[in-house]
Amino acid sequence: MNKAVGYMLISVVGFALMNLTVKFLDRLPATELVLFRSIISLVLSFYFLRKRNISPWGVQKKFLILRGICGVAALSMFFYTLQKLPLGSAITLQYLSPIFTALFGIVLLKEKVKWWQWFFFIFSFAGIALIKGFDASVSPKLFIMGIASAMFAGLAYNFIRKVKDSDHPLVVVLYFPLIATPVMAIISLFNWVQPLGWEWLLLLIMGLLTQMAQIYMTRAMQSAELNEIAGLKYLGVIFALSFDLLIFGVEYNYMVLLGMLMVVGGVVFNLLFKAYLKRRANRLAKF
């Protein structure tokens, strides 16, 4: 368990630093950032697949392609909101993705949502309403893009779960850059901005941080029950608020901070309550 916590904390720091590099690359279009990230991920994914002698094409290609498409849409909009919004606001909007994962799971995976989950979902969405109402930087366009990014991420997670018993995790990871690279390359032809100087280094760091964070998140999930460590992911908002204050001089009013707390709290309480019910069911099963 301690090892899993360590892995998850490394992952959280990696993603936080990746988000920071995206913020520093605000001169470049978000689609271009996704392109560079995808190229690095494509090279590394093919390398590890070849090293393990695993076929890259997978079994359930339809769901793998849909996972890739939804992932590309989610990341493109997330990067755009990261560039335009304070880090804390952009990341908090993205934290709605577990709620959309559960909601889409009703249709795609025939899963059931308990009544108490609806309470936590409403609690989180009330927090989003506070952020929208009291954070002047969140325009209607950016608000919609942030919500849409979380929705597409929720869809992508459902398609990942669809193939969890048939396709290797490395194959699932590969389908994101496999789709993102040609799509973003075509889009970037029409709005290309040449990276300059240190931006090349930041692009490389962004790709490497993403890969590192994903690897350690996977290790954490393989070393412990998901419900035991998933809540640690939301420490990312602490890093985001710290970067906003110390680096970018962003100050939030108390209502916006309360909204962020409600969003994260609703998601984390949902995870904790599910973990509690699972432990209780396991104890009852022993008698």
C-alpha cells in the first residue's frame, strides 16, 4: 500500500508539472501541443510494444478507435482551457470527468448509480456553478469547453473499461497517439506556430512528464485497490492553486475556492463511500 501511495504521488507531481509546462507554452496552439505530446507517446508506445512482442492493433478495434477519438477531443480542449484559464479553474473543471464516467457507464456498461452518488454528483455540479458565477476569467466559451473536455474524458474511460479484458494496456495507450498524431498534424498545417528556443525543450519535457506520470499511475493502480489511492489524484488542485499564486500571481475569492472544494469534495466523497460499501460487503461475505 505504501508503495502504491508513493507511485501515485509521483504521478500527481508529474501531471502537475506537465500542466505547468502547458501554461508556459501558451504562445503555441493547443492542437500543436497535443501533436508534440502524441509524437513522443507514439514513439515510446511502439518501442515498449515491440520490446514485449505485443501486436499493436488490438482486438476490439472499434472501441479502441472510439477511445482514441474521445481522448483526443478531451485533451485538446483541456490544453486550451489550461492556456486560457488559471490552472486551478481549468483543472477543477476537468475533475468532473469521474462523474461523467459514471453517468456514461449507465448506458455503455449497464452500471447502476446509487441514490447517494446522485447527491455527490449534484454537490460537485453546485461547486461548478459557484466557480462560473464568481470567477470572472471563466467565460461561457471556456466554461463549455472545460465541461466538454470532462465529458469526452468520461467517454474515453468507459471505452477503456470496455476493452480491459481483451486488450493490453499498452495497446490502449497507443490508440491515443495513433489517432491524435495524423489528426493534429493536419489541423496544425493550417495554424502552425514555429516553436522558438526554450519552447522546444518545454515540449520535450511535457511529453516525458506525461509518459512518466502515466507509467507511475498505472503502477499505483496495479499495486493497490483503486478506491484506496484514487483520491490522491485530487491533490493536483493544491499544486495548481500554488502555481497560480506563486508563479502567476492569481488570487481567488472565497466563493471560487469554495466551489473548487465542492467539486473535488463531491468526487472524493463518492470514491470514499464506494470504498466503504465495498469493505462492508466483503466483511459481510465472510459470515
